[in-house]
Amino acid sequence: MNKFQWAAAGLAFAMTPLTLSPAQAQEEIVIPSIAAMSGSVAVTGQDAQKGVEIALEHINADGGIDGRPLKVQLYDTQGNPGVVRQVMERLTRLEKAPVILGCEISAGTSAAAQFAEQARVPYLNSSAVSAELLERGYKYYFSDQITADTEAATVVEFVENLMTQGDVVPALLYEDSPRGAGTIERVEALLEERGVEIVASAPYTRSDRNLLPPVKRVQTSGANVVIWAGYTEDVVAGLQAMQQLDFTPYIVGIGGGPGDVRIPQLVDQDFLEAVNLSTVDYFNPDMERAQRFVKSYEEKHGIVPSSYASMCYRGVYTLKAALQTALEAGEALTAETLHAALLEIDIPGEDLISPFERIKFDENGRNVGSQNLIAQWKDGATKKVTVWPPEVAVQDPNPLK
Amino acid sequence: MSMELLLQAAVSGFLMGGIYALIALALALVFGVMGVLNFAHGDLLMVGMYGVVLICAATNLSPFIAGLLIVPAMVLIGWVVFILLIRPIVGSAPLVQAQLTIGMSFVIQSAALLWFGADLFNVRSELGSSSIRLGDIVISAPLLIGCLVALLASGLLAWFLSATIWGYRIRATAEDPVMAQLCGVPVQRVQRWVFAGATGSLAIAAGCLMAFYHVTPVVGLQFSVLSLLIVVLGGLGDLRGAMVAALVLGVAEAMTSAIFNSASAPAALYILFGAALLLRPHGLLGRGATV
């Protein structure tokens, strides 16, 4: 190489930052997210992780955010509020995250929301259904998820619909964590308001190895409709107990358990149909608007996505809308600009995989467009079909026997 | 609260207690012979439960048979764990033993999470949903068979300890290891075989549990806690005491759930535990070591 070539190479090297400047637009946007990927609720975080991965594949395949690829960095909290605090401290104080996506259960979300508020960093909850968090007056807590209040209202509407078909004798069966007990408390209040007598209320702990006694208590009460809040393991144990007791009420479920897509692999499918296993949910794979997500998920994991997987897929898209809003306004991605962007976004229902009318946050961070559906196992429990509310239902719910 | 519900709870609790007994006996035996309280006991049980799931998925066998089939594998696991981890801490301070076995528990849980994921697994069979009716009382068939198998295995263990030469050696080692050594008992070999055998017996308990229960990576913790409770309540190192304590705890747990609710069951168990420790510090039968 002669002197001229050396000089040209040196000049080219010196100009590298300039020639790369347009590529700065390609700089990756990295947003942290917290989820319980180990511990007793690891299934929620692991499914959430799968949902996040598919969302990122879709967003980045569609050109990213303003041409920049998006990356979500997941942090394991074990579902433990103590670990949540440690992770939040690191993210807000050390890493100066401008926004945090929460795929965390209610107990952890409570700790995370408190921390985010103190640090003045927006926390976008896509998972926890706690209504109480929205009543704390936090400015930096946003939840695009449904709440226990809307869940309870949907269950009661559905039970009222069953009441038009015959006598409904309702009983409550629930695991006693804040998740189960909290929603059931609201259902109880709404039914009492309507003058509906509840014949039995049977709480149990999630780790109970034998659910024959509480299920028998419900059976002996003469109930023909059981409103049941539970996680997968206790719902499986309870359904087995019902089968042993020859007890086939109409089950209206709440929470991840009754709606878990793996239930037909764990319990006799004919029995699932005999009890009309239904569940109030914020996602069902048969929704037209969710098909891109469902197909990608099935191709990758060989099973239809669970509601846990859907929640953080949706959350990443909510986050994308906020990031896009801030970038389009020519602003840097800071906690303040993203806080303003979250208050500004308005995502129409047809762009969502949830049955929501839209995603629009009020001043308390509540999504005013959230809406539930009720899905029911049909065709020998081979598919979970959306049956309520009528405007999104794919089929009618099974009639009350 | 009707008498029918109470009877139902008592029967279910007793059957559950039978299975608890087999799980806890293995822990009591290990403590009796080598003085090690193994906090990873439930996690070794969890390994057995995953083994039963794998065998059942591959062969469609009953979980009880699958439990028997994995006994040799569990004995081997117990043997390796003893050689690598337990033998160095025999005779060490209780805190050292606790730290090591709790650490082992975390390692087993994490390995299960990596290997099987967080999903719940169970074994689906006709038996799982069948029951026997005695008047108004419904007896879960898998629970009944599980209890009978567990009681049979416990009986065999009792016979082995009281009527065979190896049983004498084990009891001698438990009684006084130094004197046993002086009398020609190969104490280290006895300890090794006891740990391996106790781990092997967890395979049978795993088969009984998987007939009606499920497994996740964290399921072992509850069985570790329960076994420790039973072993202490029965009197440290007292096998018969552990057996009685398991049945008492099973019934107490179910009755409390029926009378109050399930949420109060753990509290009731600990109240019972505290009362028993105050009134019977050497265990329910008064033959265990001082706590």
C-alpha cells in the first residue's frame, strides 16, 4: 500500500463515525421487563417470555420502532416481592431504565409499582389483575390488563344469563391467595347486590394435596353452578375430586387455572365437557384478531398460546406504541417522555390480540378499554371457544342442565 | 358442619397420612442412622415423581408399577448423593448439614426447572378419577391404593429392620455407631446403604403420589417441610413415632380444612406441632432423641 492509499484508508477510518451516523437510527432499543421465571409461579413467567419473544419477532420483522429494532430484557423475580424490589432498584437506580414492562403476578406487581412510583419511572403492567393498585393514586403505574372488578362483573353477567335458563344455585370455590380470594370477594358482593343467595363458599390453599373435602362441601350444599377461582394445579386436583364424587355442576372459572390450555392433557376430556368448564379470560386463541400470534406461537412451541403468553405479547405492543409516540415527537426516550406517551396512546381494538375495545389509559393508569370474554371447552374439550359476551362470541354457551 | 363431611375428611386424611408415613420414614431412617436432617428430602422425592411421569408417558403403565421400576435408579441416585455430598458432612454441626442439604435442594429444583420447565405434569389414568363409596363416604381409589402400598412398604421396612441381619446392623448403627463399629458392623457401608435405600423407597412414594397428584419443580419443598414436621413430631430417629405422627398429621390437616378452611390447616398443624413438642419433647411415643 503506497502513501496515498494509506492516507485514503486513514481518512476513511476517520470518517467512519460520520458515515455510520444514519445507522444510529438502527440502534437497538432495550427495555427491561420483570417476570417470575422460576419459583412456584414460574409457569406464568415462562409463558410470558414466550409471548414476549413472538411479539419481538413480529415487531422487528415489521420494521421495528421507527426503524430501530426492539429488545426486551427479561429479569427473573421468582414471583417474590423481595426479589422484585432488588430488581427494581437495579433497573431504576443503576441502569436508569426509562420504562419497565411488568409480566409479574399481583404480589410482585404491588412491590414493583410502589418502587416505580418512588423512582418516577413508568411501570407498564400487562399481567396482574389487582384493582387495588389502580386505586392508590400512582402517577407512574399503567395497567393495560383487565382488573378483578371487570372479571367479577363479567362472571356475574354470565351467571345472570344462565339464570334466564333455569334455577341457578351458585357456590364459590377458590384458592385463598389475594388473586383468588380478591376476585371471589367481588363476585360475592355483586351477587349479593342482585339478591342471589350463595349456598356455599369453600376456600382452600393452592398446595392442597386432596380437594375432596372442600369439593364435597360444595356438592352437599346442592349447588348447580360453581364459580371457581384457581391455578392449574388446584383446578386439576379439584376436577379429579369432582369426578370421584360424580359431581357435575356448571363451572364458571376465574384465573389462569380453569382456562389453562394444558387442562385437557391433565384431566379427562369428557368430564371437562360434562361440567361445561368455562373461564373468564382476557384472551382466547380462536379470536380472529389474534391469529398471527396464535399461528407463530403454535409453529414455535407446538401448542396454542396460554393467556399468560398473550398478556405480555400485548404488553410489548403497548410499549411499542408508547415508544413510537415519543420517537415520532422527536423526543429522547426518557422516563418523562414515555410517561407522557403512555398517557397519549390510544390503540384501537382491532390492532390488539385481546378482546379489548382499545388501550387508552386514564389519569390513574387504568385501561378504560379493557374487556373480558368467557371461553368454554367444547367438542370433547378439544377446543376452547369464545362464548361471551355476545359481540365477540364465536358460539353460544352450553345451556344450563 | 355435618358428620358426613367430618367423616369424609377423617378418611381422606388418614389415607393421605399413610403416604406421608412412607415419605417421612425414609427421612427418619436417615436421621436415625447418620444424624443428618436432609432438607432436600422432598426434592429427591420430586426427582422420583418426574421419573414416574416419564415411565408412564413412555409405557402407559400404572404409576404404582412405574414407581417400582424406578427404585434401582433412585437407589443409584441416593448412592451417588451419599458418596459426593452426605458422607463428608456426617458428624458435622447441624448448621453445616442444613446449609449443604438446602443448597442441594435449590440445585435439584433449578435442574428440574431447566430440564422440564415450570409446567405441571401428572399421570392420567382411569384409576385417577375412580372412587369407592361406603354409604355417603367417598374414598378416592388412587388414594386408597397409594395408602395401602405405602403402608405395605412401611411394614416391609419394619420387618427388614427387626428380622434381618442388615436390619440389626442398621439398628446397631443408629443406637451407637462407635459400639457398632467395635462389634464389627461396617458403619460407613451401613450408612451408605441406608441413604441409598431410603432414596429408593421414595420411588415407591412417588408412584403412590403420582396416582392422584402432580409434579412441578417446586413440589419437593412442601414434602420436605412436612417430612421434617413428622420426623420431629414422631421423635427424632423413632420410626414408629414417625408413622403415628404421619397419620395424626394427615387426619389433623384434613379435619381442620373441613371444619374451618384449608387456609387454617397449616396453622393448625404448627399449633399441634408446638403443643406436642411442649408436652412430648421426645416425640409422640416418647422414644425419640431430644429436639
